[in-house]
Amino acid sequence: MENLAEILSGARQKAEQAEVFSGSSRSTTVQFEANELKQVQTREKTSVSLRIFREGRIGFAAASGGNGCEALVNMAVETSRFGGPANFQFPSSLEYSEVRTYDADVEKIPLERLVETGRQLIGKIKAHTPDILCDVHITRGTSSVSLVNSQSGEESYHKSFFSLELEGILVRGTDILFVGDNQSSCRAADDITDLASKVTWQLEMARKKAAVSTKPLPVVFTPLGVASALLSPLVLAFNGKAVLEGSSPLRDKLGQQIFDRRLSVWDDATIAYGVGSYPFDDEGVPGQRLPLVTDGLVTNFLYDLQTAALAGTHSTGNGQRPGGGFPSPGVSSLILGAGNMPFAAMVKDMKEGLIVEGVMGAEQGNLLAGDFSGNVLLGYKVENGEVMGRVKDTMIAGNVFQVLKELPGIGQEARWVGGILRTPPLYCSAVSVTAKAG
Amino acid sequence: MVTTFFTFATVKAYNEGMRDAIADALKGRGADYIEVHFEEGEATNIAYRGKRLEEISRGRSSGGNVRALVRGSWGFVSFNNLDGLRGKVDLALQEAKLAGREPFKLSPVKSVVDTVAPQLEKSATTVPLATKKELLDRYDDVMLSIPRIQSTRINYRDSMRRTIFANSEGSYIEQTRTDLAMRLTAVAREGNEVQQASLSMGSNGEFSAVEGLDGQARELAERAAALLSAPQVKGAEYTVILDPVLAGVFAHEAFGHLSESDFVYQNENLKQIMVLGKRFGGKHLDIVDDPTVPNLRGSYKYDDEGTAPEGIYLIREGILEGRLHSRETATRMGEKATGNARAINYAFPPIVRMSNTFIESGNTSLEDMLADIEEGVYVKDWYGGTTSLEMFTFSAGEARMIRNGRLAELLRPVVLTGNVFTTLQNIDAIGNDLDMNQGGGCGKGGQYPLPVSDGSPHIRIRHCVVGGR
């Protein structure tokens, strides 16, 4: 914090307003490759960034490692000659409620225990499928964020995180099957039972192969499938920047019913021990629970300070700086509300259909328009309500606004994916499916 | 707390003692190998969204890492703060000793002491910020002047890294590496329809590579506008012709990643699929990975393990001939290190990566390839691509129907997918017009974007699944 104050006072000599942001983290990852412990990595990172308003324009510079206060100020001044107009204020009184993001137990987990957890996880998967090769990453770490600005704002918070990731590969002849899942939290949640059972379920479903027809089919996106295929175009449409420039299909749809009446979506920075949670965003604006879709109605978009000022509205506390860079609107934790249809009932309901867990290349289509398309990396064919086996050489394509307009069902069983998305399975009525003949 | 941050000047002062320090750090520790990377870098980012300059920023970064090998298992520590290098070596050793596998030796490479700097005519790092902005302003104006273009995106980044590599075998290499990447995107809109078209360019830091692209900026904006009224392709199997850019992406995504030995070496089944000497395509098919081609984005003299690459054939005359190695994977597979261990920066350990990957020229002209296609799809330009070893997916920036041997109507962007083994066999014609694409950046194991280039002549593929709605 002393260093930040020094940079701030250096910057104030040359600028009307200034803001100094600092992030640091230290994490250790235990990596298993092909069932064996292969590497242990410890990564320490610190970065400082300076944003100034000088002669009414924004300047920005970032540094990691020590490059001196003066160099940072000079780079920010240089860029301010060309920067955008300074049309907002840095927040002055930073008042927010406490959000739990730190669990002291995480740091205390010994390396040996991480190794043991990895061995047990792999053991469970191998007990089901002996010839599978698993890559497992187990990470524990802590981070902290500090922020000071010339409007006398000054605050910091600490975070801990713990994650388990597994990817299994099974090769038979030239047939390659990928399975995998992950779990993460700010808490030391190293129980492997749930993760192991999810992966063995995938192995069960993919045991046999099956072929689907080339035509529009009903598709159940599991929570992993939602994350893989639908999440990116959906989040993009709620980004204040896309709304401001008019490229979001939702730009003029505030208050209108665009989605299924039973669908509600919100961003929530205040969830206790959520990996994406924070008391304030990376610009010092309090984090909140922000409804984006309420009973199918579009209710809010995501804003940072600058985008909000340009749009004539307020920051929603979604200013984020991936890697310490320039702030931009982003989600904290995105939550899709659970519905009332059990997953088993969705499967039972399909005469011919697909369960999609993972799509490769889904983000290559026209995301701006809400399109998704890609190769089904992991998905299962359903026939007369029964899972027949894994599909291969199969593509799906659709538009997220079309498929979510009317859903035959929203799942009961919501779960976290990757620590920043919580969603139930979504049962969609007609998604274009193309399968390779023969 | 007194913190001495690491700067390049202090590293210079360190240089004299560094090799001694590493030799010292090794003594009596039971480590088989230790290497140290230090790095100081700077970068400029400029981003536009429509008329609005969204970001103009500069950054500096310095840091390093220590990597230690003990009985076949690695410990790795990265940092921004140079204080207590010995303690970091200790931690890396402690990490490496957790596994305790079999005794293991890295594939031998010659120890080198060298200094390498790029030869540039107009280095982007030295070009004034005002000049960069002026150029991008112009491209933005050109794109926005086209009817129905509602917005644009421009992302520009140039960077320079000065790196020091030293290892316990006596190598000591200083390299300066520069890179430049730019992407122009035009977004067209009419009613509820939104379409976009992009151009990705890059170079080894040479600024002139991104100058004078006004014509191409105009062309891509016109294409985005034209896509608004273009039809979707009907999803089906087609004969497709790939332009050099997209065929290069195909070489990289569909085959190149399979040649990265870290995917293969621990997997007996995959090893059997990727047996050297096995036929993967017709006699006309040659695929190369070569970091020694001068002045491309994937070019370098030493990789991040200090190995000097020579460039290899992955496929020669349709037969699998070689694969990409780090020193570790080379030992594990009983082959030679190829100099393909690369890291995007000091925060990551080197892993097996491609460099400049391309399909060599054949002898068929584009006209001849088109001539006997009754109905097919011509796909052009890179939009993205990804792979899961056996299956690949890549998307084209532009597509046209081929009807009766001629290019016909413009189509909405398409996604191609397939199985790499059958698709390579299905390449039935290779053009005579090799061209390299410098606009990509490769991601693997959380390390993105790594500067690479890829290339190809036009190629024709039979029975390719083209996705649409």
C-alpha cells in the first residue's frame, strides 16, 4: 500500500485525477500427467497499474516487477495525449458490505496432501476404467487486490482459491474419448467424491457409440454443455460495451420478454466463497447481485465506470481487469436459476435427441449475433428416452436467443462450472445437427 | 519491508556471477538439471471500438523463473521479485522431489553462449505512439466509410522481450524478441442481422508489415456488408477448396498439434497411431515445422531450453517422418530434441510448441482444382480453429459456393470439422502457391498467445463436413 501511495502522489503532480490498482497472487499447482505426478509449479505475480485523467483525457500504464514509480507515471502521461475523454469520476467513498472470499485453511494444506488428493482421484477413475490416462491439476493459492485513488478512495481485500481439474483420455484404435470436469471455490474443498462420480458417469454414457440423424433435434445442454456452447454469446450480449455501440442483439430490448418466462439469470459478486466474488470491483465500485434476466425479461446490462458514463448510466460494479490491464465490463459469477424438470425427465422426453456436454470450436461462429456452432466433443445420443451412447463427427449449430426463447424444460439440478457459472441443464427444442455420413 | 525489485540493470550486474551461482545452487542438492530465465519486456496496446479509441496503454514487465528436474519430475517457480534467488531454487527442488520417479536424463544438446537480436528495418517498438495511432485512425475511417458498417474493432499490440537463459550445463543465452499483431474487424448491421469480417496481420516486430493495408481494410468492410444478404450454407459433406491462409490453419490445428510429442509420449495407444513411417496422406503431401525460416513470427535461433532448432519434416511424401520435441519428450521417445520447447513468458515453463508450420507447394493450379467440382465450397481466411487430437474444427472468414467449376455466391461464415486421419487422406490436390499467414496466435496449456505462423498453398479436400443451419 505504501508503494501505491507513492505512485499516486507522483501521478497527482501531473494529472487532475489518478487511480492506482495493484494485484498480487501466489499459487501452487500440483500437476499429474498420464496418471503420474509430473510437475509442481509455484507462481508469484504482482502487477501495478496507473490510470490518470490529464488535460481531460485518460492515460494508462501497467507494470509487473519493479519498474519504478517514475517510469509508470511517464508512460501514463505519454498515452494520455491520445487517450479517450475522461468523462467519469473515480469513486470517492468506498463503502461496501463484507463478502467472504478468504479461507485461511487453504494456505495451510500441505503439498503432500495435494499430491495424495490427486492420487486418490485418479485411483477412483482408474477403478472404473483401468486403461484411462488422467491429467489432474490441483491448485491452491491466495491473492490480494489494493486500490487507491485521488478522490480519497483506498481499500483492499484478500482472496483464497482452491481448484480440482481432471481430464481423462481414452484411446482405442484411432478412437479418442475425452472426459473431464472441474470444481473450484475460495474454500479448501478437496472432497473428490463428487468430481469422480461426474467423470465416471461420463464414461458410462460414452461406453457405446451411436449415430444421430442430420436434422434439427431436441438437445439437452448439461451444465458443462451450457458453459461450452451457450455462455459466451449470452454474456457478450449483456456487455455494456456491446450494448453501447449497438452490436448487442439486446441493445434495445431492456424490459422486453426475450427469453423463456421461466428463465432468470443474474450476476452475483456477493456469493460467499465464490471464486468470482468481490466486495468491490477493480475500479472500487461495490459488487452486487445484478438481475440480467427476470422471468424472461431483460433487466440489466453489465457496466464499468467508463462505459456507464458513455451510456449515461451507472457502473454496475462489473469493472474487471484480467491480468491487471485496462478495465472492461465482465461477469463476476453468472447464475442461471434452476427450474423444475429433473434431468432424467428431459432424457425420457426425447424420441431422438442429443445430450451435449462439450462443444469444440463453439466460440468461432458469429458470437455477436448470438450464434454458436461446433463439433460435439462429448455428447450422447438419446433414442426413445434412453441414452444410446456417444456421438462422433457431429456438429451442432444454433442461435442462443432462438433456443432460449422457449424451453421445453429448465433443469432442477443446478451446479457450479469452473467456479464462475452456476446453471441447471437446459432442454432446448430444435438445434441443427449435422452428422458425417457413414 | 525493503524490497529490491529486479530490473534489467541488476540482471546485467548479475551476469558475471550467474553461472557460478547456478553451479553453486546445484551442489549437493541431488538435482539433475536446473535452468533460470530472466526477462524484461515492454508492450504497447491500442484498441478501437467503432470511432472510439477504447484503450491506449503501455506496459512494462520484469520477472523470471527457476525450473529444476529431479529423477524425472519437475519443480517450477516463477516470480516478479528477484529477491532470494537461492530460496526460489530451494523451493523448485523441494517441489521436484515430491514425486521421486525413475532416474532420468534430458536429451543432450550442445551448451551455448550466445547473444541474439532481431534485424528489423523499422522496429515497432521504436515507432512513435502518434504514428501508430495515425495509421490505425486511418484504417478505422476506411472501414467506417463503407455503407452498413455499424462498428469496427481494432486491436493492435507490439512487444519486445529481452530474455536471459542460463542452465546448469553451462549455456548462457541472451535473446531480444519482438512481435507485432494487429486485427481489424468490421461489423455490419441491418435490422436484426449482424455480420462481421476480419483481417489478422502480424510480424516479427517489423512495423512496415502493418502499413499500407487501406485496400484490404476497405475490402473486408465491404465483405462484412455483403454477408448481411448472403445465405447460410446447407450443412452437408462437400468437396472443399481451402485458400492458403485457412489451409495453413488446417496444417497447424489438424495435424501440427498431433505432432507435439507431449500429447503422445505417455500414451501407448497414441504412440501406435503416430508411428514414424506410417502413411497419413498422398505422395504429394509434405508438412514442415521450421523455426529457422528467417523473419517470420514463429522464427527463433534458440528455444526456451537453449536448443538450436534445425526445422523438420512432420510428413514427407505422405509418410510420418518427424515430430516436435522438448529435451524431455525427446528422451522419453528415444528421438532427438528439435528445439520446440517454448513459453509465452517467464510466468510459464517451456512446453512443446509449433513455430512456422506449413504445407509445401505442389503443382496444381487453383483453376484445375476448381474445374471438376460440380458443387462444392470455397473457404477462405482464418477465423479460428481448435482441435482435440483426433477431431478438429476450424472456421472460415469467408466462404463461397463452387458451382460447375466456378466460384459462385457468397455464403455466411462456415465451420468445417472432421477427423484428421481421414481428412489428410482426403486431400486430393495441392496448389502451387504457398503463402504464409502471420496473423495467428497459438494457445496451449493456458499459454496464449504464442507467436507462430502457418501457411500452405490452396488445397482440395474431398468429403469434408461443412456446418450450417
